[in-house]
Amino acid sequence: MDLTADYIVVGAGSAGAALAARLSEDPSVTVLLLEAGAPDSALELHVPAAFSKLFRGAYDWGYDTVPQERLEGRTIFWPRGKTLGGSSSLNAMMWVRGFAADYDEWADAAGPAWSWESLVPYFRRVERTQDPSDAMQGTDGPQSVERQRDPRPHTAAFLAAAAEAGHPITPANLPAGQGFSETMVSQTRGARASTADAYLRPAKGRRNLRVVTGALVRRVTFAPGARDATTRGGEPAASAAPTVAEPAETPRATGVYVEIDAITRHALARREVILSGGAINTPQLLMLSGIGPSAHLAEHGIPIIVDARDVGANLQDHLVSGIAPEARGGTLFGAERPGELVRYLTARRGMLTSNVGEACGFLRTAVADESGMPAGLPDIEIIFAPVPYVGEGLVPTPGEGITLGAILLRPHSRGTIRLASGDPHDKAVIDPGYLTDPEGIDERAVLAGLAACERLVDTEALRAITTGGWIQPEGGEHMTPPERAELSMRRYSHTLYHPVGTARMGTDAASVVDPELRVRGVTGLRVADASVMPTVIRGHTNAPAIVIGEVAADLIHGRV
């Protein structure tokens, strides 16, 4: 098996698939894309409403956090895609760009190439919609972003409730002033449009692009500067007493050790290695490769190439706390009826086309003013699902109901990704540190967001479709709204699947990658995925992760 290419991309997810496909548009270069998971062949990967059935399965890394002290000591399930398309093959397909101010904040940290003005053309390139009148219409993008084909009537009731409560109803994805709207989705005619669908399949016939699945990358290799020249089983052995390397010149990435069919091989990169494993796997791989906090690497016997303290630090995620009132019939509780499958397979219509998170809206609580957040920007997103989304999506839908969730958009708390051991098969240690900011801003914001959810439930529009009973919290009809909010935050909060920041980009010397996504302290190595985001956006991370892949390709081609 020849594993030599000009560029090696590690991870075929939202950013990695886009990056590899764009790089291979140049016929003069070769690209090797390595994906640890299997091909995206399962039907559930393509049927939108089936995404939670993939959790804990063969296409999911199946991560869990360490116990979270502010969430009743619970571990929180973190699904991440382990297949072609990565998490774009596993997510809820919500296409929510975020606010212009989010990207201008990136530009403050990492230079003007990451500003809203600079990134808008990339969003438009990706957002090739099917509606010529759509303001999001792109011209040359491979991704299909469309309006939902068959939303539940409950979603219209939710938007009516938002208007009744005084919230603005606006088009989706405004750069500023975004209110409540039906969600745009990354779908094509009612089916999921992952980056495997949108980028890799159109590029399948290119002879210069090779995609290898079932390929677990163990670490990046360097020369010179790799301290230990001895080998063990085809791979350099770890030093017994690691110290900071002092090479004659800056270490250069030469490739990766990759495990395929239980055999470790050396894949060689003539030009560059690009890590696109995401906010968990990328910092883990950097640390396994000797780039990370020196004391932590030494604990695991890993020779140190670069002492980079911010690798695995700065972890941010969107925490969501949901309440689920009982509702009258017609919710997605009936999505698994045989007739719905027939309708989907024959016409791409019906409940199975639902992305579940059918609507969302943004609001600013009083907590944002207290914490000094810039004026005009939200601190809470309200997400709506025409189904009771409970048990972190790991349990069967318990009955007819709806879900309103309060999403903490800009957490003050920070977490970490750390190694469990020097074995790449061992899952990383994930500690998002939910609600641990010492000022308590995050908790107050979540409770304020849940209070806004309660006000929406109490509108005439939602009272008309609910029964007065509660699915979550159980027995909620016997509680006051503040009691429901406190219990929901502590017992039912979970991730909204948006971890970022663990290999942040910046112009400062402590940043993990520079504004061109090059890893500091070495050459020939870049990162292109959500881990480079210095701050989490007020939106959903799939769209900007794909854009990062697009920008990375232009950086490598010298077009930025």
C-alpha cells in the first residue's frame, strides 16, 4: 500500500473532507485523506430524523466527559462522528452561521483573514441552495443548504409563540439582528447532505485524491528534532526520560504513523500534514506527537517536540438545558411508523426529513448586560424540537411532546482535553468545566434562558398545542417555573455538540496555530477544524468548520 502524497489530511469530517476535496482540485498535487471510521454506508446516516440512533454505535466515537460537579456530578455524553463526513454525518443538520461580531472577534485574535467580511464569500460558496430567491444563494459551492421540506405544524406554533412573546421573527442567518426563524438545514431534497456527500463524492473520480477508511493515526512524525532514533515495531520508542528537544533546526513534519488492519504504517507527506480531527482528536494527536504542555507529556512518557501549554486548553462548548411539555398528536413521536419510512423512501417527505431542531431564536438576557457583553449581541439561543428530546438522545421518545431548550452561547467557563495515556486507542479525558466560572455568570444566564422558555410555553400559541402535563422534568406540573428551571439545569443539561478552541489560532506566541493555521514550533504541520476557533460562535459550529476547511485550502494554495 503506497501511503505517500504531497498532502496528508487526518480526519474526513466537516473541515477535513472539504479541505481534501479542495486541495485535490489542483491536478498537480496528490492528497491522502485518512479517516479512522468506516465508510458512511448505513441508511441512518442519510435519513435526517434518525441521527440519534447513531449514538453509541459504530459511527460514533462515543465520548463521555468526566463528572461535572455543577451538573449533579453527571458525566455528559459527547457523540462525535467516526465516519466519512465526521460529525456532519451525525449532527442535527442545523445551518446556523452565527453573528458577524463572532468572526470579527476571531479577526481581533488571528488577523483580518478571519473577519466576517473575509469569510462571507466562503459561506456563500458553501451555501448553494435550491431556491434562486434565497438570500443565501451561492454560485460555486458543493454543499446544499435548503429550507425544511416538511416541518411539523408545532414549529409554526412555536414561532407564533415567539411573536406573541415580543420576539422578532426574521429570516435565518442574518449577520446581525437575528431573531427567531425556522432553521435552514444541510440537506439535499430531504436527505442529509454531509461533507462526504457534498465534497468527497463529487471528487471520487480524481486520481490524485485517495481516501483510506479504518485508518487510525497514531502520531505525527518529524525530522530532524525527533529525539529518539531507535525503533520498536516500526515506530520510534518513547524516551524513558523525556525532555524538551533541542534540534539543530525547526522540526519538520514528515508524515504520520497510521494503523490500518492492525498494522502500523508510515504515511509520508512531501509537503504538509494537516490535522482535521476536531476539538477532541486533534489536541489528543498533537500531544501524542510531542506537542503540548511539557509536564503533561512527561507524565505519559512522550518525547517533547514543542512545549505548547495551550494545546488541549481553552475548551468551550454550548450547554443546552431543555424543558419538554406534553403535546397533542402529530409530533415526531410518530416518525417510526412504517408509513413514514415509505413516504420518505418514495417521496423524501414526511417526518423522517425532519432535522428535529426545526426552529431557533436568539435573545439577550439581563445577565448579558451585567457581564459586560457588547450591546446588541445575544447570550442565549432558544432551540425548538417538535418532540421530547430527553435522555441525551439515548432513550426512545417517551410520548407526544415538544422541547424548548436554552443554549448558553458564550460560556465564561473553560475546560480541557488531556491524555488518559500515551496509547492512541485510549479516549482522551474531556472536562468541559460546565458552569464553573467563579462569578456564576453561566448559571444565571442558563436560568434566565429557561425562564424565557417558560414564558413561551405560557403563550396562547403553545397552550393550544400542549396538555398542561410535563415529560421533562417529570412531574413538572407540580413545580413552579423556577423549580423546573433549576432541576432542568442540574439534572438534564447536556452538550449541544459544539466543542471548540483546543488548538486556538492567534497572533500571540502562546496560540497553538498562527493565522495561517500552521502549528507553532514546527514546520509542515497545520490544523484545520473547530479546534482552531479562538471563541465559540453564537451559532452552530458545522457551518464555520466547513468554512475553515475551505479557507485552509486557499491558504495552502496561496490564494489568501
